Amino acid sequence: MARVFLRGEVLMSAGSPADIHAVLFDKDGTMSKSEPQLFALASSRIHHCLNLARQSPQNEEGMLHLLLQKAYGLHPEGSGLDPAGITAVAARDHNLISTAVAFTLVGHGWPESLELAHEAFRLADLDRPPNTAWAETTDGLREMLSALQACAVACAVISNDEASGIERFLVNHGLAHSIGAIWSADHHPRKPDPKAIHQLCERMDVDPAECALIGDANSDLRMAQNAGVGVVLGYGGGWERPVALDPAFPLVEHWSELAVEAG
């Protein structure tokens, strides 16, 4: 159990200083600076979608490109991603369905659109774009995890990445010993269903009210609030562009803004 301070002020829960037993971390954009890898993956998928579209009678390449850019959250003027776009937030299957919908909007039937989306994703996987498992950690994360460990606060990851991707990221950065549990896209229900938090907390043998959740998406923050998590924090230090988070939740820009004291 610990007290957590944000810029010198103790974090509160239900009007009293919060006693934190566990912290739940989002991965992409919170624990990891995965924007370059996600951008490369989205760009590869768009490239293959456009090549497949050129081979079809509809050949609405220009419109398809625009639809996919918007859906994936790619900024046309640069290399950045929208932190709230499907590439940044959603699981692979949701990205695939969104891709198929884009194909339908340029004139393909649904069965064909699904086939095209699956093929584009298969080809993109063969390109082997940079893997988010090798993304840099956000600045100060390692120190934050060490401080929590020193105060016997349990840590977990809740992400819409696949379990294998989360595990590889943790192992690659020597963080696996700091994380006691994960909840991934392979688990059901997945984020942003509040029941995902309930089941993760049950696995960790903690009460959600005794937890803190830190994430970079409004869907994460509202999920935590609806699940009864005691302390909910937005994180804004993992993306090239500012993250537009609900101001009702305290915002952390760098892990050094947080301090932990044993309770």
C-alpha cells in the first residue's frame, strides 16, 4: 500500500488520500513510445490496400486512401498518429474490420471487402515493419516501476495489444519482473469494458477502489471510472502531438511528476 503524489499533491479517492495497492498501466503511448512503429504498420497496410484496389474494377484509390488515413488516424502532413485513432487504440481485429468498411465505401461488397482487408494485413505482416515490442519506454517509466515495487505496490498492464506483444515488450526492456499481471486483446472482455478491470483486479486479488489506472486515451479513463477505480490519471508524454484528454482527470506529462510513499 502507498500514497501517490502528483506534483507534490497527494492523490485523493472519495475525498480522502488514496491508499494504492495496485497500479494498472496502459502500454502503447503510456509505457511505450510506440508511435513510430504503429505509424509504419498503418502505412504498410494502406500501401497494400491501395495496391489491391488498383487491381479491382472500382479502382477508387484516391477515396480509399483518404478513408484509411482518417480511420487509422494518420496525419497527412507528417509522420504522427492520432492517439485516439484505431491504430493507436484498437485491437487488430477492429482495425481489420475498419479496413473492410473502407473498402465497402468505395464500392466493394462485404465478403470481398473482408478478403481484401485480410490480404492487405497479411502482406503488411510480411513487410515486418518495426515491432512495438521494441518501442522505447517512456521517459522515467523504469524509475516509476521501481518506486512502486519498493513500496510493495502491485503493477499490471491492461492493453489491446496481443498478450505475446505485451510480454515481448516487457522482456525486451527487462520489465517483466515488475509486472504481476496482464490483460490483453486475447482476454475477454477487453478494453474498454469496465468488466476487464474487474476481472484483472480479481486475478490480482485487489479491489478496483484500491487501484490507480494510468492511460493515454479517454476510453481508458472512463472505463476505469466506470469500474470504480480509486485514482484515474491521464498520461500525455507518449505521443508526438498533444493528447486531448478529458480535463476532469489529472494529467501526468512525465513520470517524474509522480512520487510514491509507503503507507
